[in-house]
Amino acid sequence: MAIERNIPEIWAAIHTPFDASGAIDEAGVRRNVRHYIATGLAGVFCNGLIGEVWSLTLLERKRVIEVIADEAGGRLGISVVISGPSVEGTIDLGEHARRLGVSHAVLMVPTSGPRSAAQQFAYLNHVCVRLEMPIVIFNARTAAGSPLDPGVFTQLCSLPNLKLLKTTGNAAENAVLRQAARNGVLVSDPLEENFFANMQAEGQSILYADPEPYLYQRGEFRPIAEYVALLAAGRTEEAARICASLAPQRIIFNKWIMDPLKRGHMPNAAVKHWCDLIGLAGGAVRSPVTPLSAAEKRELEADLIACGALGLLSAAERMSS
């Protein structure tokens, strides 16, 4: 699936469901894929920070993509993080993804090892040249603290297979990277909360990729997609009203997911419990991430009920799902 520059696309960063034994819940992965398709997402971003990539073996990372690709059957774009413990391991993951026909391979800006500007370029350029497939660079500034050098980004934009930069920096940092972009390479701030303004002020043509699109939307209830389409059609006031209606969910999202992430505390347990509450396969987390306490689970559920979040299941429904 190509990135269309004239039609705003909505992609989501997805979690990896584990069962009670800690194994990948393949049936849950498939159920979630069907939900993403039913919700109209253009694609999913997997094996990243929300996907607990640090806890997955290389074989598990490959298996996650195999299951997603099989269930999606071409109905859903797939971006997969391929950054691994070695350069050759990274390329191997990329080749595996290419053979499965994924949309993009995702390279994270190195957080250890080659981190100078010259070495950032050497690493990212080497992998991009070796892989004959579309590439996304993930500047995970919020979680990783190792920013992409803007000059390096400009150089990399000369590569024909570099398609997009996902960047979680602050507004000033993202503005510098937008200015550094060349040759039609897109720059995406992944936060839904910023997307309306980014579409208007920056012409951002893709929301790529955080969990909000499947946490806020369900089936034909697609407020993000609705305000994006209205804004693209020039119906700004209508789009703004729908966008504003998501304010209560954004408060909950920031409390449980973004604020902990900015403090360096990975929020995967909260993402997964939220998913369990709305009928997705959330599942367990793996160490060193710890599950929410019983009190925290009750608090998150109460927060979602108070804000009128869509699709909350009763306890009986959750047990049968």
C-alpha cells in the first residue's frame, strides 16, 4: 500500500497480545487485525515500542508479521520495525518483511552505538541501500532520547526508498525536521491530538502512527477519520467540532499513556488493559513491564466510563470475548 499524498491516511501503532503463559496470542493478533480493518485503518505499525519489541525474540518478531500479513490478506498496510541488535540482523528482518510484501520497513534512530551525525548517516544509509523496499525512519525522541540529526535527514532524503519520517519530538524539533525534508519525503507527528493543527499548518497528509486510532474508533464510529475527511474537503468548522469531541479521551490517553511515556515509563500495560475493555485482545505484558494493579485497572475503567469512551464491555462480555 503506497502512501497517498492527497488523501490523509490513518495508521496505528499496535501492541503485541500475549496469553497468560507469556506466549504470543496468535488468535488475538488475528482478531485485532480484523478490528483494524473493520475500523478502516490504512495500516498498522508493529513490533515497535507499543509492541514491546524489546521483549520479542527475532523469531517472534518474524512470526508476528507472518500472522498479521496472513490475516490481513492485503486489506491492511503493514509497517514493521526491523531495527535489531546487529546490522545484519536488521537487514535479515527487513528481507523477511519484504518477502511478506509489507508496506514499509521501519528503522529506529540508533539509541546506542553509532550516534554521532556521521555514524547515524552511515548506519541508516547502509541499511536503506541494502534493502530494496520502502523505508520509514522512526525518530523516537520521546521514548529514546537520541534525536535524528536534521542534516543527516536531509542527506538521507536523497535515497529513493526513504518515504517517511515518524518523529516524536516537540513542536520546535519537528519543525526543524520538516524543513530538512527533501524529495517528497513525508514527516509525521504521530500524536492524534496534534493532527488537526498539523494538517492545517503543516500540510501533514498522514497520521502515522500511535494507538489512538483503534482506542478512539470502533467499526463505523470513526471520529478521527471523519474530521480528517471533512478538513480535507474544506469543511473546517464541522471538522473542528468533531475533533474537539475527542478531548475527554485525549485527557485519559495522556494520563495513562503519553505522560508516563514522557517520564520514561513504558505504558504498554495501560494500552493493553484499555484494549481489553473495548473488546480487543490486549493480554499480558512481559517483564520488565509490569501489569496494572487491580486498583489501577479499576481507575482506568472508571476514567473511560466517565469520559463516555466507546465500546466498553461489561465484565461478563470481557470474559466471553
